[in-house]
Amino acid sequence: MSELSTDPELSAIQTIIAALEPLDSEARQRVVSYVFQRLRLSIDSQPPQASNPTLPFVADVSQPTISAQTIHNIRSLKEQKAPRAASEMCAIVAYYLAELAPAEERKDSIEKDDAIKYFKQANFPLPKALKQIMPNAAKSGYFDALGDGKYRLNPVGYNLVVHGLPAKQK
């Protein structure tokens, strides 16, 4: 067996390429953006060092459409993303709390009281059935239930916030 076929990095690259090849370019971008976000990775703007000149360099990879520099609070994120439903707003709140909120407010799960607090801060209408706000958002496919009324934004919810909102007009 050659040295290249046993190289774990090369094997990982081949696996990733094989998984992404069937997808269109937009789907590839969403998947790669999510993976980078999830693993807290960033694209280095410099080519690889001479120690491994055979690895390809990707210089121009689009960043997600949300920038911490342009988002100052939940209201500005809500205005940028223009949610049409409470379940979409719940996803925005969860994303904000996990990724953009000041350090002292950050958390990786949310519950009903978080949603209510940030709906009010964002000036988004509260739904009539407050008890169902998070279960309904989970039923929409944006959250995974953790138990005890807590929910975590899943990849579908993440992609909605980062790539799907604001929704395009038909």
C-alpha cells in the first residue's frame, strides 16, 4: 500500500469530497459552513506551509451571511433575518444566544422563558399559546429537545437562520 492511501488526512479529504459531490453548490456551501461553525474552525487566509505543499489551498470560501460586527442585539438580527413565524424567531433567538450574544448571555440551549424575553427585546409578537412556543418550534424541525423544557438548535435550524432567512419573495 502506498503512503498516500494510508494518510489519515488524505482519507478524510477523500471521504468529504465523496460526501459533497452529489450536492449542488449551494448545498455544499451550507454543509461546509455548518461543519466549520460546529467545529469552530476558520479558513486560514495563507496557503499551507512548505511542510506539506501537496495539500490544495482554498483561498476564497464565502463566510456565513451573519456577521457579529453588523449584529449588535437580537432586534438587529431579527430585522436582518425578517422571520415570518414564531418558530423561525425561536431559531433566531437560539442562534443569537449560541453565537452572537455577549459572553455573559451565551448559552447552547434555550427554553420558553428565553424565547419570551428575546421576543420582547426584538419587538416580535408573542404567540397566544406561550406554553407551546418551544414544542412548536421543535415540531417545525429547527430544534432537538433536551428534556426539562430545554431545546438545542439543530443543523436544520442553524441553516435556516444562516442561509434561509430572510426568505426570498416568490
